Amino acid sequence: MPNVTFTLLVLKSRQLEKLLAFYSALGLEFVDEKHGNGPQHFSAKLKDVILELYPIMDDAAPVDATTRLGFSVPDVAHVVGALKSLGIAITIGPQQTQWGYRAVTHDPDGRTVEICQH
């Protein structure tokens, strides 16, 4: 088996503040960053993975809504409540499944997000 680890995921959005609120509701803690002449963006550390939220220019290609993300959280019910308070609809659950207590929703850009409590 190769010794490969996943270390970085960058999500780009035209509605950065909404995306920040959504992923913060999952329990991620973001810091504001800017490197050199690059744009202001937000970064959160999840063990060995960095999740970055970047602005995308209005004239850029469409935002990718086909990506599916999964997060393990300590309390699905709490996260679902926090998302609902932002006006986010929950697509599936929460319900007990073979993978744990689970809910599925979509982030503000349409990416499917699975939230699971093992």
C-alpha cells in the first residue's frame, strides 16, 4: 500500500461568507489568511487535512457542485440544529444507518455534505 496522505482541500465560492458560516456550523474553526498577492481566504485544520475556502471571481468557471464531502462530528443533532438556524435544508435524516447516525445536506454552492456521528 502506498504511503500517501490527503492534506489539502480547497473549496471556491462566489458566496464566501455563506460558505464560511455553513462549514463553521459543522464545528470547524477557521482563520483568516492572505498569502502575498493572493486573495483573502479562510483555513481550518482537521487533523492532517487543511480545508481552505477561497473566493472565486465572477468571470471564472462555474463552481463545482458535484463534489461530495463527508464529516464525522461528535453530535449530529447539534450540527443539524446549527445548519437549520442558517436556513439550510436537511436532505436526508438525521437517522441511524449502518455508517452511524447520519444526515445529508448541501452547502450553499450545492455540494452534497454528509454529516455522521459514529
